[in-house]
Amino acid sequence: MTKQLTEIPRHTIDGAISGNAEDLAFILGYFSGYIKKLATRTLKDEYGNEYLYVDEDMRLRLESKLMKSIVSDFEIRG
């Protein structure tokens, strides 16, 4: 079963650009799966077994960069 992605409402984007915490949290939640996928790393143990894990430092850095980009650099065209 695939999850249907919907667009983020314009008022939520506008609120996030203004720094509204609830709107920023909504957008972070919207992209959380993608961010976790980007932050997923492979770890090998001493026996050669591979494990996938989410690098929490990288996840937090990606979330911070997204928030900074929305609040300070984001521009809506058209």
C-alpha cells in the first residue's frame, strides 16, 4: 500500500515562512520520511553483518537546514 502525498497548503507555507512553529512542524513532519531516508547509513559489525540505522546527527542537520531555508531563503514565485 502506498501513501498518497498531498500538497502542502499555501497558508501553511506562508506561516512557515513567517516563522510559525506549528506550520514549520507540519512541514518537517511532511518531509520526515525523506529526511530519514537521506540520513540512513549502513553499519557493519565485527562479523560482517550489515545494519541500517538513522544517523541522528545528520537527521538533525538536515531538519535544521530545511527550517533555515524556509525561514530565511524561501521565495514563492508565480
